[in-house]
Amino acid sequence: RLSKEDLKKGKDDSNSVKNQRDLLNDFYQKHIEEFESVSEYVDDGHTGTDANRENFQRLLADVMSGKIPLMFDSEHKFQEKRCPVAEYSNYEAGETGAYDLSILGVTADFFQHLEQEAQNGHYIKYEERGEPDQMDALICKAWQRVWEDHKKGTLARTFTKDYENAVPAEYTKDGKLYVCLYIAVS
């Protein structure tokens, strides 16, 4: 993540990225025997709203190929009941500031829990459906709806943890790509 203050100061490496590196390196040094390998994916100086960042795309490719065992077991076999989900958290200044993005490997229980949280009024669900080649456009459309509703005052975001999921067309009953956002509201 890039702090706007770091950007204004003309820094090459933002304080927030440096701090994250320091925390992760400290954790790694304390648990070094638990790791097979370590890779870093940094797009410092780029907005998190740009999904076409080079290292973000490399991270996604490594997750889908099994290099990062998010959805794979210890023998690199695909875990069919796992799905990648983006988690947005640690918002610095609402929707215009820096934030953390984590990619989680979740099961159906995760979505059942989110649906229950939405029914209980803790999340608002935004959905979009479209053709298989429209993933980026549908994700942007869903986020645009969130930003517009927030700007109009019809969405009172808490900026705690939000979730984004895209289900490829080959996994849906109607053959359409499905995008879903769960936005925290209370």
C-alpha cells in the first residue's frame, strides 16, 4: 500500500510497505523452519484500484497455478471446495486512502457466514452478472455502485473488512460470470 503522505514526500518505498516488510520479515525469522520458500509481491507506488498491476497479476497467477498453496493441499492437489476471495482491510482514509488486500482461500462455510452477516445488517451485498470475458468490467461496475451509493449517503460504510469474489462462468448454472462484493456497514 502507498500512503498519500509518502507519495507527496516523493519516497520510492512507502512507509506502509516498509512497515509491512519489517513485520513480515520479523515473523519469518521467528518461524523460518515452517517455510519452504518466500516470495514478495510488491507494486509500491501504484493504486490498489488498478487490478492490472504487474506483481498483483503475478500473485494471482501463482495462486491459480498452485505455486502458492492457497487452494492446493501439501501434495499440490487442487482442493475443489476452496475459492479465492479478496479481503480489503486496514483502510487508511476511507475509500480514497491506502488499504491492505489479502487473497484468502475459503470454503462454502465462509460464504454462508457472509450471507448471514448480510441478513443481520452487517454487510451489504452487491452483485453483477455478465459474460465470461467481462470480469474486469463487472468488478469495476460493482465497485462503482458502492462508491456512488456511499457518495449519495445511501451506504454507510465502516471501512473494516470488505470482500470481493468472482465466480467464473464455467462454475455457474446459467453460464454467466458472477461478481459479488460484501461491504461492511455496521
